[in-house]
Amino acid sequence: MLGQTSDPTAALALRSFFGLDQPIHTQFLVWLSNVLQGDLGKSWYQGQPVTHLIAQAFSVTVEVALLTLFIATVVGVPLGVIAGIYEGSRLDAAIQAFNLIGLSAPIFWVGLMLLVGTSAVMGWSPPFAYSSPFENLIENLEIVLLPVLSLAFLQAAAYSHFVRDCMISELRRDYIRAAVAKGLKPSQIYFKHALRNILIPLITFMGLILIQILGGTVVIESLFSLPGLGRLILSGIQGRDYPVVQGALLFVVVIAICINFTVDLMYVWIDPRMRT
Amino acid sequence: MKIGYFYRLVLDSKPSRILSVVLLFVFALLILAPELIAHQSPITLNPEFALKPPSAAHWFGTDDVGRDLFSRVIHATRITLGLVAGALFISAFVGSLLGLVSGFSGGLLDQLLSRLIDVILTFPPIIAGVVITGILGPGADHLVLALSVVYLPMFFRIARSGAMAENSRTYVEAARSLGFGAPHILFKQVAPNVLPLILMQYVILFPLALQIEAALGFLGLGVAPPTPDWGAILEQGKNFILTAWWISLWPGLFLLASAFAVMVLGRALQERLGKG
């Protein structure tokens, strides 16, 4: 960091600035107590507190993640249910083909092709500079549209594939046979009985998908120049801005743990049988 | 048994499976002898032919320094798929070994190893990959290391639960009472029974690892520049996406096709092993 001028006093000052003159365990304890007080340090390059940078970036990532989750659920779940109900039909085959392609296509490639497609066919390309939804909602939606679509393509396929498998195994259960024998309407069997019983795996899967989206944003944000959490981590690594990387990673892990915890809580809420 | 299995796959009426087998053969050919199909050099620069769209001379067009893309994409097959296969093999070997020992011996060692593995598991795969390759710097060796670390927990868990399940079987008890040592029982008797599970996990994880490999290449964290790699070609094409879309189209299609082929194979295996 000092380059060619190897001035020993400057080196000493730098070492004490980064706390490198302290033993490792002291350094760790200082860091840990700061973290517990909500202080993740300052960025070495931008001088701003890391917590502030994370908060800024996270607002972008949250918007992308929630929109993606919404679209993936709205598209993926009905597709999966339909494919499961009509197992073996042509409709099922078409939905399965969609699932396979969605799961095999790299998300950033889908993003690139969407960029090409929209500009070639519609002559439209998203604005370059990011604007927050509170400043200019239309422009904000324009810029997050393609990233959300490319992420949602994969996740909708994953959702649909998963729901299909759940639906098929659920429809083979005895209580469904009993419901059919009882003469219930198919719509009641599918939506009142089968769908309710696959809610638990569905919620678990939603948690998994949210965590996956969080990972996917790293790539997609760098492609579409969105100032989100993924780009913060990536630029932190490229610029060796370790407080930022450390803080952002800790944050991602905490978020992942929180998602899993919320999923566990939701089980109990959905299925009273687990309240023991 | 292998031949008979593939024969059955073809006879099976599902078109996705026939396509998968055909694709697997094509990729095997491309890996074994790329020179047979692509005669031009994937590395030689030809600046006067830069950014030419697909034509009879250059089927896939040329990139920004005039290299033949057809040749680059074909030659990249061996590198990209080879890196993924190698990394996953290391991951499977180390992960399964640790998992087998951990699950078979139990106790403190099992606790310790499991917690260590959980640490890796808290990170979304792509983020862990970005951090490892980002800090170590780009390069094929670091890429392989990152991929194998990221997928280690999956193999560990499968092998561990497999070993635990086998441990309570009568044949293990019989071997113990005959006086065989623990290493002999574990590696000669238990391991062969867990191996199919590990192989299946390998096939299932392959398309996922491929996506991560491509994503890291796309972020500029993959193999060093002149080497052809699908992710790296996509990274190069990103800057010319609106003027020279063909640079990005082909590597993405190859990624999609190979992930598709392996995914369908994995599902066929799963279905067959599930039934038998």
C-alpha cells in the first residue's frame, strides 16, 4: 500500500491504523464487539461506513429479489400444478420442456439474450443509470425489468418442476383416492386437498429459491450494472476493499439464516400438526 | 450393463432422453477430437476479420480480435466440461471420503467435521465461488479449487448419511463379529454400497457446477484470457452485446445443451434407481 517509499514510520502508522500491531485474537475480539454494536468498519476506498453501503445496496437487491420471487411463484406454481394434474399429457410435456430449458440456461446468458432481443425486436433497451423506485418508479421498473425476468425464468422453471413432482406424489396418496371415491369435484380435490398438503414443501422451496436469487443477483447485477449487494461484494473483492467484503458476506449469511428461520416458523403456522 | 442401459434409454419414448443421449455423444466427440470438427485455430488473432457476423468461412462469426468463434466454442468444450468434471471429481472424492469416515465413526469427529462443512454450506454457492476465486485471483487451478470446495458439502452429506444407514445393517455387524477392522469394513464393504448414491449426486450436481463455472468465467474470475472457455467467451461478448450478438449466442447455447443433456441423464438415473 505504501508502494516504493518504504518509510518505516509510515509503515508502523499503517499497521496500527489497521490494528495489525495487535495479536490476532485481540483483532478478532475488537472486530466482533464492533459488529455486535452494528459497526462493520469503513470502506477503505469510499470512506463510508460499510453498514451504510450495505443498506444502500440491499434496498436494490431486495426489490429485485422480491419481484423475482413474485413472478417465479405466479408463473411457476400454476405451471407445476397443471403439469402435475395432467401428468403424461402433451401439456405436461410442454411444461416439462420449459422447465428443462429454464433450468439449463445460464441466467446471465438469458439476460444477454433478453437485451439483444428487446433491442432488436422492439428497439428498446433499458436505461443505464440506476434510479430508485422512490425517485422515478417508471424508470426504476424499466431498469429492473430485464434482470428480474432473467432471474425469474430459472426460478419459475425450478418452482414448476418442484411443484409438479410434489403434486404427482400427492395425487397418488390414499386420501386422494378416498376423495375421488367420495365423489368430490376434481377442483375440490386438487385445490382444497392436494394443494394444501403440498404447501409445506412449497414454503421450504420458497426459502431455497430466495437464497438462490440472492446468489444469482451477484451475476445479474454485474451484467445490468445494478448497484446491489452482489455488485458490492464483487467490486469489494476486485478492489481488495476487505471491510466491505467481510461486512457484505456476513450480511448475506445472516440473511440466509433468517430466511431459513422464517421458513421454520411458517411450518408451524401452516401445519398445526407440527405444534408439539 | 452400461450398453444395455443406454439402449433402453433410446428405446424409451421420451424425446428429451433421445436428445440427451445424442447430445452426450456429440459432446463426447467434441471433447475427444475438437480438431476434427474445427480446423481453424482458436487462438490465432486476425484483427482484419474482427467482429464479422456468421458466414460460410466463419460459421459462428468472429470475435473482437478476429478469432474464429466456431473453433473457440468447439475447443472450449473440453476445457469447460473438463474443468467442471475434474473439480466435481475432487469434490466427490474428498467429500465422500470425509463423509464416509465421519458417518461411520460418529462421535466427536463426526460432530467436528459436520460443523466445519456447515460453514461452507451457509454461503450460496455462487457467492462462495466468487469469494474464493476473487481473493485467490483468476486461473484454472483456483477455479477448480473454488468449485470443489463449493460442492464438497453435498457429497459429504450424502456419503455421511449413506455410511450411517449402512452402519446399522446386519452385514456390518457380521463383519464386525468376524473380527474385521474398521477400515476394512468401511472401504471394502460399506463404501461400495454408498458409491451409487455418490455417482448419482455427481450427475445431479454437474449441471449446477457448470452454471457456476460459467458464471465465474463471465465475471472474469475463470480461466486466463487466451484459453477458450464458454464463460470467458461470454464475458468477452458482453461488451459487444448490441453490435455483435453472435459472440454471446453460441457459448450460451452450448452451455444450455450440455447442462440439458446431463440433467436429463441425471433424472433418468434417479427414476431408475428410485424404482429399483
